[in-house]
Amino acid sequence: MKNKTKFSIVTLSVLFAAFGLMTIKLYFSQQEIEKSLADAELRQTSTNEEPTPILRTSFMSNDEGESFVNAAENTVNTVVHIKTEIVSKGNSYYDFFGSLLEQLYGGQMQVPNNVSVGYGSGVVISPDGYIVTNNHVVEGASKIEVTFNDKHKRTATIIGNDPSTDLALIKVDAKDLEYLTFADSDKVRVGEWVLAVGNPFNLTSTVTAGIVSAKARNINILGDGSTIESFIQTDAAINPGNSGGALVNMDGNLVGINAAIASRTGSYEGYSFAIPSNIVKKVVEDFLQYGALQRAYIGVSIAEITEELAEAKGIEVTSGVYVIDVHENGGAKSAGIKKDDIILSINNITVNSNSQLIGVVSQYRPGDKVNVKIKRNGNIIIKELTLKNLEGTEEMHGDTDAFYNEVLGIKAQALSSSLKSELGINYGLKIVEVKDGIFKQKGITDDFIILSVNYQKVSSENDLRKALSNDRNGKIRIEGINSTGTYNITFEFYR
């Protein structure tokens, strides 16, 4: 059995500023080192007839050094410092009695707020002020302040954010800004040089260098199987505060958004992870065109081909991914893909793992057509497949599209980014209309936001459907708040 290196803790690159003692190492210049080596060689030849071989150091060429300088200069003015304020309501006493206390005190009762401050980075991607960052940098923020490299500040608003990709798009009122151009992350090669630019520990405009260590990494930090994890792994130093910063190639173009570190201490220990630029670009376009991420699915359950699986299934080659099951309403079934097929590539991009397949498919939308190369009984077959959404259709969904749930007897919609910021929350469903059903029986009006069902947070129609199916002997628990966030409501009922 192969030994696998395990990180004790995998942490998101944290928002908050960290202060401490830093050791500053002094490095000799290239000229000093070469002179020292030359002196040592001279001393050896003057004292020995057969001098001991000298181990010489290979230094970076001027061309390579110049590439680093150019890439850094092209990037530092496009990476911004982000400061957020997240307001949470006071203790449970005020949460429970909030509205009653306000009535008793004639509307003068001040419910205490707790304000926490976070920090991160962002990347300017357009001259008119669009900035991409991590969702975990800005989620739930009531105020977002952006500081540019020349020290001027702007207030930003959230255009769109998505936990499943850990990406967010914000905007400031500006023009003629320096911005980065997207590179094709599918063409990034393991071993090539990259620069990470961000604001670690609140130190603005910090540039570190490294190489691409691996691609399509899934490190299981974003949650369940509905998340998109296909990270670029690099050994460029990334620390708390780098979240949302740029990973650029030697041409100074964006290849990824820095998102996470692998660490036992919370600080950099050797490896860091970035969201590939092709995924970032597609998510940004979704936010701008539709107001929400548009997820596409092939419609299969797969397994990576291990030596054990290959032996059990009689598979000769371990490349590709093995199809365990084909979903009834998915595009794969319509295209004729079957159980026990091996998917080799999608649109000529090789897929040998679940994260590679997710990384490729996440660049497309429902309704897009892709060519899937499969291996079946030793034969290579190309299938044209139409991708679908989770509901098995080709429709696009906006962030505020309303849907009806017959179990609760309500029409609901996902919370808008502005309402999330206003309430200091990052999930929930707003009631649009109360029809005949349990909500009407309980006297719940459309001035209500569902936060959790059966102790599971809900943000979408799919979340609600899953949570309702997880009842306890028919008993369902609903938790929520009113639309101003001043009081909580919890109730239970039986189907």
C-alpha cells in the first residue's frame, strides 16, 4: 500500500489579521557568493596539489529574473486589500424578545450588535471596478472596504457570491483601473513558475514565487459533494490574508484565485491552493448574466480507477474514471452512456479523477454540448452529451427565482446578496407567498426567512427538498427570522 502524506489540518486562508514576531533572514548577493566561492577555490589550489572539487551554485538567469519583475509589476496594482465588517445580533435574550421589547419601549429599544472585522484580498478584473475574491472573505458582510495599492479606498457591494465554489464578485464605483487578464488554466503545466500576490497578515502588495505542484486537487474544505474543488496546488507562500488574491503566470496573467493553505498551524507550511481561472471566469460571467451560478451536470456517479477496482472489474488500463451509475434524468443517459463505461476525456481534456471531471464540467452551463470519449468493452466511443442542471432540465436559474413547495404550502426564493449583507447571514430562503398549508395554519406570513429545516441550513430549492426528506418519524422542525432580523421563530409539526 502506498503511503499517503496527510495534512493534520487543512484550513481556509483566514480573514483576520495576525500579528507576531517575524524573523528576517539576510541573504548574500549573488556577487558576494560567487566571490566567496572563488576565494575558497584559490585557497584550495594554493595549499593542495589536487584541490578538492568545489560545489557551485546555479543561479537564476537575468531573463528569468526579469520575467518575475515584469509579472509582479503587472499584478501588484490590480490586487486590493479587503476589509469587512460582519454584524451579528446580540444574545438570545434579545433575539427572542426583540420585537416585544421594541414595542414596550416605544421603538426606542436598541438591540445590541456585535461587529467582527475580517481581512482578505481581491483581484480587479475590469477597468470599471469589478473585483473577484473568495466567498469566505465577504460572506455575511454588512460593510466591505476596498483599499487599492495607491492607498485610496472605496466601498464595495456584492454582485454575486457562491459557497460551492468559494467565489464572490464585488464592485466599487471607479473607472480606468488597472486589471488582470484571465489565462487559460487548462494549459497551466506542473512545474511552471507562478507568483502569488496578496495581503498576508495585513501586509499589502506582497509577492511570493513558487511552482505549480499539482492540478485538480480536491482537499475537501468546502463541504459536501455539491462543492466544486479542483484546485491548482502551488508551493508559493500563502498566509492568512492572501485569500482572494491573485495567482499569476510569468506573463502576468491570472491563472487562479488563492483560496486555501495546507497547515497544522494556520500559517503557510509548504503547500497552498488556488481556484483555476477558467472556473473563476465562468462563475463571474454567471453572476453578471444570471445573478447566480449555473451548475451543469453530466448525470453519472463515478469512481476513480484504482488497482483494486481495475482487478475487480477486469479493467486493463487505470486511466479515466469508472461509471458506477447513470442518473435517470441526466444528459449521460440521453447520450447513451452506460454503467461500467470508462470516461476518458471531455472535450479532449483528460479526466482521471473526480476532481478533474468536476473541474472540466464546471466550466459549462446547462444546455451546453460536450464530446465525451468513453471506453466500452475495449472500444473507444465518442458521445455528444447535452449537460443539464440538477433538476434534469436545460434551464438557467437566477438567484431570486421563486419556487413552490407543497409540503410547506409556500413559494420561496433564495436570499439576494444585498439582503444577506443587510442581515449579516449567508444562507436562507425568503417566503414570497403563503398558500394553503402548515405555514398558513401556524400564522406565518411572507415576512419570514427560513434559515434551517431539521437542523440543516437551506439556501436553495434543492437544500429545502433534501432537508424535508430528513424528518424524524414525520416530525419537521423549522427555524427562521423575520425579514428585519429582529426576532427568531422556531416551530415543529408533523406531516
